[in-house]
Amino acid sequence: MAHSYVKDAELILDKEFKVLDKGFVRLVDYMGSDDRIVQSARVSYGSGTKSYREDKGLINYLLRNEHTSPFEQVVLTFHVKLPIFVARQWIRHRTARLNEISGRYSIMKNEFYLPDLSDISFQSQDNKQGRSTEEVPEETKEKVLNILKKGQDSIYADYQDILDDDIARELARINLPLSTYTEWYWQIDLHNLFHFLRLRLDSHAQKEIRDYSEVLLEICKKVAPIATEAFEIQVKGSCRLASYEIDAVRSMLNGEPSPLEGRDKEILMQKLGL
């Protein structure tokens, strides 16, 4: 099986794609591509054994029917700079390998995340972990931004004072806030990356991690464009229905009223985008 070479992926290797105010994502390396997926599925050698149309059809079939192992043959390694609070959401996806900068060995930089004014929102009243769409007054936004900036400046000054007294770095760092930027190398196979993206591109995910996920998705398109297109169609743009929801859809297709009422009906309509 030949080493994978994807021209579009080679063109973006080590290129920083800016995310948030100070973060980025870089594709450091990749192994495999669309060809590797179909070769693995067919257990064949060499390329060009099937047409592009047949390869595309096979990849869509594999993804649609959850034949996951061929996608595990493609591996991507990223260098990511991100706020710690985003990193703590990200790290819940345990099907990857990573190495993060350590505040025990390194002096943390004076770099903190500050949201754009347009991203400062009220707490949602019907979603305990979400933001409201109600507009926040500009003076309130400015107040919040000033409070965040003032706190970050003060805490980093204290951190530097402790370091200046030659106190251990592992102690000096303990008051640094969740907005502090960290960096890591993150390596993951395509199957598990698609799982990550399915969850973190969802509208219910926090806006900041969605921003990183959008960049990861665009990079995926360079490495495995057919597989990523299939993911957008078969997974990202799809919805999962419970058995009783399927029965309700079947009834509606037959011209019958929906047997669902209340919250169950509302959830089904949301899933169907109706």
C-alpha cells in the first residue's frame, strides 16, 4: 500500500488557521486519505482499482451503515492553541492521543481569551448550559469585557510576582483562570474525529468549541474530501429517530395526524427541522 500523498493537504501542512482571538489549529501530519479507506475496505493493493464514482459510493455506504474500521486507517495530527475551558470540553473525547504544554515545566504566557462583544449573551432561560438569543445592551457587554480583562491582568501579575520569588512553577500556576491559553498536539483517527465533529458542530455545543470544530472540518476536507462530504451528508446533516418517532413519521407520510403530543411532538419537529 503506497504512502498517501494528497496535494491539497500538503499545501496546508503547518499552516496556522486562526480561531478565536489568539488560538489556532495546524495540521502537523496525516496518514491515509480517501484511497486508504477504500483500499482497507476492499483489502486490495494499489490505487485506481475502481472509479471515483464507485469509491464515493463505497465510502458513503460504509459511513451510512457504520462500518467504522476503514475510517480508522486515516490518522490526523493537529497542533492546537486553545483556552483551557475549551480544552476541558475537548478532552472528554478520550479516543485520541495528546501531549499538552505543562505549567510545571513552562512559564505560561500572558495570553487569555476575551470573547468578542457580539458573543456576550445572557443565560438561556430554557437551557441551563446555553446562551440566550436576547440582545445584551452594549454598555453591559463593555462592562463584562472590562471585568474579564481586569481579572486576567491582575491574576497574571500575581503569577509573575510568585515566579519572581523563585517559587515552583507548579504552585505559581494554580490561580491561573480557565481563559488561559494552552497548547497541545492532538492525534486522532478519522472515525473518532467524525464522532467529535458530530457532537461539537451541533448547535447545542458551546460556541467557542464549535469555532474550532469548523476549522477541523475544513482541514478534513483537504485530507479526505470524499469521506468528509459523506460525513456532512450521512452524519452531520442527519438526525436519529426513536422507534416511536419513526412510527409517527410513517403516519404523517400516510396523511394521518401525528400520534405524538406535547414535548414528544415538539422534539420530533425539531429533529426534522419543521
